[in-house]
Amino acid sequence: MSSILILGAMSDVAQALAHEYAKNGYNIQLAARQKERLEPLQKDLEIRYNIKAVAVEFDALNFTSHFDFYKNLPYEPNMVACVFGYLGDTAKGLTNWKEAEQILHINYTGAVSILNVIASNMMERKHGTIIGISSVAGERGRQSNFLYGSAKAGFTAYLSGLRNKCFHSGVHVLTVKPGFIKTSMTQGMPLNPKLTATPQKIAKDIFKAAAKKKNVLFSLWMWKYIMRIITSIPEGMFKKMKM
Ligand SMILES: NC(=O)c1ccc[n+]([C@@H]2O[C@H](COP(=O)([O-])OP(=O)(O)OC[C@H]3O[C@@H](n4cnc5c(N)ncnc54)[C@H](OP(=O)(O)O)[C@@H]3O)[C@@H](O)[C@H]2O)c1
């Protein structure tokens, strides 16, 4: 039976993804900090969709635990979705290294640390799909979120290289670049509703893109064209803008 491991499973997007995959008959391994918080979701998935769901402890920042975390999973998954992330406070991060470090380590180092372990195992097995949730914020650095954006840019480049490496062993890598999503990460932000997706919409788009073995997914789709415009603005002009 097909199965997916979801890293950062308490996130709004991760929970929608768990429902989407469970609805389609996948067994689910949910991984998050303080795994007892996953119990209601785990039970709901099992009852609603008649699949097996388990909850496991995972901290993206505990790099040295990642090898054992993966080795000790109840079973090796066919798919993994790396969903955890941290927007943080860029203004604070400029003068407070602890905040900057959190942003960089959760969004980049932590993701690389765990996906190195998983990709190596999948390449050995010559089978598997890795889904990495990056962001359109990684397409161009902006004053409002350049710490988060630079970590996501690094993650996007990592996923691109990993896709190239894994292709030769039959393992697929999907990079997801969401625009705005209505989740706890963006709570209180004035988001344009026409450019903002629900976690459920993102989850459906990811499910379809992974099934079709797409390489890169922008969701909502118009963000692909918005980012094309944003990245084409000359630097001399861009630096004067307030974005
Ligand atoms: N929301 C948006 O507009 C948007 C746009 C583009 C990309 N994204 C990306 O989409 C993904 C999902 O975000 P979301 O909007 O669903 O955000 P969210 O609800 O705030 O979820 C973020 C999750 O990351 C987890 N996390 C943070 N640090 C962790 C760590 N050290 N170890 C394990 N888990 C950790 C948090 O777990 P705890 O519950 O333990 O804190 C939380 O569940 C993220 O990668 C985000 O960067 C979001």
C-alpha cells in the first residue's frame, strides 16, 4: 500500500495534505514536535478514510537525530512531504542572531539535513517521491522577508540539485512554490483574497502535481507569472521599491 511521511505535520498545509492523501487511500506517518498534539488528526484520518495513521516525534532543528528518526520509523515511506517552515521576524533577525538562526535553520539547514537522509535511502531503494514546500519568497529577496526568502531560495536550489541527482536512481523530487496561503503563518496579514489559496487547494494541487511527476509547482498558478514580472524588474529600480 502507498504511504506518505509528512514532516511538520501540525502545519495547516500539512494537515490538509494528510487528508488529501488519506482520502486517496495512502497510509500516513505524521511527524512533528510534541507528537501527542497529532492524536486528534491521526484518529480522524483513520476513522474517516479507513487507513493507518501513526504519529512520530520530529524536530527539524535536532539535526543529529535525523538519521535515527528515519531509521526508527515504523516503515519506509514511498513518499515524503517536507512541509515545516518558519516565517519569523526579519526586522528582529537583523539585530538578534537567535531569531535569524531559527529562520535559516528551520527553513534550510533542517530541511537539507532530513532530506539528505531520506533521499539517500530512496536512491538505494530506487524508488520514491520527495515533495519540498519552498516559497515564491525564494525567487527574489525583498526587504520585508529576506531572511526567510534567502533560506527558501537555498531550499529551492537544493531541491533542484537533488532532483537532478535522484532522477538517475528513479526517485522524483517536486518543488512546491506557494504564494500566499491562509494559515496560521499569515494570520493577521492583509492578504489579497484573489492571490491567496486555502491549505486544501494547495494540498489538491500538490497531490495532482506529484502524481503527474511535475518538477515545479506554483500554487496558485498565477504566482508563476507574478514572479516572472517581479524577477524581471532591474535591480537599480527594485532596490528603491518597498516590498
Ligand atoms: N502560509 C503561506 O502563505 C506560505 C507561503 C509560501 C510557503 N509557505 C510554506 O508552506 C509550509 C507550510 O506552512 P503553513 O503556512 O502551513 O505554516 P504553519 O501552519 O505556521 O506551519 C508551520 C509548521 O512548521 C512547524 N515547525 C516549525 N519549526 C519546526 C521544527 N523545528 N521542527 C518541526 N516542525 C517545525 C511548526 O510546528 P509547531 O506546531 O511545532 O510549531 C508548524 O506546524 C512552510 O514551509 C511555509 O514556509 C507558506
